Amino acid sequence: MKAELLTIGNELLIGHTVNTNAAYLGRALASVGVLVRRAVTVGDERDEIVAALEEAWRRADVLVTTGGLGPTHDDITKKAVAEFCGVELEFHPEIMQKVREAFARRNMEMPAPNEDQAWLPKGAILIDNPIGTAVGFHFRRDGKHCFVLPGVPSEMRHMTDAYVVPTLREFSGGLVFRRRVLRTTGIAESALYELLGEPREVESRGVKVAFLPQFAGVDIALSVGPLDAATAEKLLDEAEAWFRQRVGKWIYGRDDQKLEEVVAELFFKTGKTVATAESCTGGLLANRLTDVSGSSNYFDRGVVTYSNASKMQILGVREETLARHGAVSEQTAREMAEGVRRISGTDFGVSTTGIAGPTGGTPEKPVGLVYIGFAGPDGSYVEKHQFRKDRLENKFRATQAALAVLWRELGKIVREER
């Protein structure tokens, strides 16, 4: 079954609201064998909505719209759908009662415009909305489905999960689309592709492969379908094994896993502890390490030593080191990592120092230059990275590189203990 999405709202077109609904719907429909072939956004204009409905209906088996079901003057989706279907709107007293009760629970009198929410195109199937006042609806015609949902993301997601997906599952014949993402770090897209070449062996089995550069890594997206669920999972397992055999040293996780989550799992397994000393990242590394519940089991402390004085006073970085090599240097990064490990008594110490930008760079030390220091029981070392000119991007990339160091070091311990 082929689907199209129609998201409605002027705020989407002018960029004031990010269209997260389309991404959620794409994943939800694929889970029941319905592949989204096109997504269109139109403004709050009745003629444009009707034209978009007519065009999509000619191509798709399933049409899902979001937006324009509220009580204000620009919420005209129901009228446009009624015109498209060639029917009148009809009043539903049961909807009116629920809307009144919703306002009563908040000790509020229902405004008059909310009465419009009780009118639906004649013959439409009501889709209940227990977390809002804008109901959705569903109609079938010529063997096709149209689902009309609110634009509020939480309401749209609830109605998709509770009604749209179960309804479509009955008509998909048990076929599904499946997608799996292998997440890498520490390797550029071009280098990854150079190692792998064109993955014809994987694609010849019916698995589509895409390389997706992210903010601080490259995702390898694998997708299959429409197939029965067991066959789809088998093909994805085989494809994943193929990639791990060739580039597994850079693959840290799957799907929505974050590197800090994977690192946390390794800390839990090994019982090791860590402390951080940050300069250019300003505490972002400590923040990411503590984003995981239970992080107090492995994270002891994080210090932000932005000035040279603080590096010396707190971490014991030598004045001679700073005078001779500067704050942004391999030597300073090493002494920062060793210093924070010493004062905290942790297994590991990790440091960051660099030039986040966009100012402060020199020909010798350009913007984006970052050093990651690591200290452990077996000694210390430093990694040098050259990122770009965007300050926030450089800070995040630096923390990703530091987390990658911990991921590799903890991974060694896990493998040695097996």
C-alpha cells in the first residue's frame, strides 16, 4: 500500500513550526507495510487543501492529513475535506458534550468557537482524541483510506498509535517495512564508503543501503520491505553482520542509541568510574555523561577550567606547560586528564581543550582545533582533532570524540574480561 501525507498550516510553510508529524507518520505507517511515497505541505487555504487532496487521492491508497482541526478561523480542514468528498458537515452532539466536559474539568467555560469542533463531514468515522478537544476522522472511498488528524504532535501521535496503525494493519496483509540504523563515530562518510565500496552484495538480497552523515558521525541505514516480519528481520540481521565484519570498529550502536547511552552501559558492566576536566566544551561532556539515569554510579565529578589559572589551581597543570605550549595543546590536555583523575581518585580522567570559535584562531591553532586527553591506570594519551568553524557544532563534536575514547577504552576491558 502506498501512502501520501498532507500537512496543513501556514506556520509550517514559513518555518515557525518544525514539521515533526511527517517523520513520525512515516515510521508508523512503515511498521504496518504502508510506505509513504510523498509528503506535501500546504497553507490554510481551502482551495489549496482541496487541490492537494484530489491530487494525492489519484496516486495513493492511504492519505493522512494533519492540522487545521482547531476552533479558530484558519482551521478549515474539515470544510475542505467535506468539499472534496462532496458532502455536508453534520453536527455530533456527543463530541460537543466531550468538549464541554474537557473545559469543565479545567474549571473553564467553553468559548463559543469550540462548537465548530462538533461538526464533521457526513459519513466520517470519528477518531477519538482523549488528550485534546479536536477529534479526528476517517473515511473510505474506492477502497482507499483517508485519515484526518490534528496537527498538535502529542494528539496526532496518540491517534496514530491507537487508531490509524491498527486500522491499516488489517489491510496490509501482514507485510511490513523494516529499517535498522547502524551508528558510527570517528570515521568520515568518504572514508567509510572507501572501505566498503558500493554494497552490492547486501543490496542484491533486497536490502536498501543509505549513508547518512549526522552532526558527529555517519549512520548506515538499512531498509527492507514489504515482507513478512520474520523475513525482514532475517535480512536485516544478515546485512548488519556484513557491515560489522567490515567496519565494526566504528559502529557503536543501533537505531536511536546515543553514544553516551552506550558508554553508560559499558560503565555499568565494568564498574569503572570517570571524572572530566573541560575547557572548550564548558561542561557539555559532563552533561552528556549524566544524561543517563544511574550515572552517579560511574561519574564522580566534572570541572570546567576555562582560565589558565583554574587549570593550574584545580588540576595542577604546570605553569611551564601553559607558557611553553599554550592552553590548547597536547601537553595541557594530558595534564588536565591526569590532574582530574588524581584529584577525584577515579579510574579514568578525560579532558577537552580547544578553540571553539568563531574567533580566537591563529594559523598555527585554527578554529576547530581540539585536543582530547585520556588518563587511566595504564597511562595517558591525547587525540588531536580539527573540526569546523561553528562554535556549538565544535563543542558537540569534541564531546562526541571524548565519549568515543571512553567507548573504546571500556570496550577493551569488556573484551579482556570475556
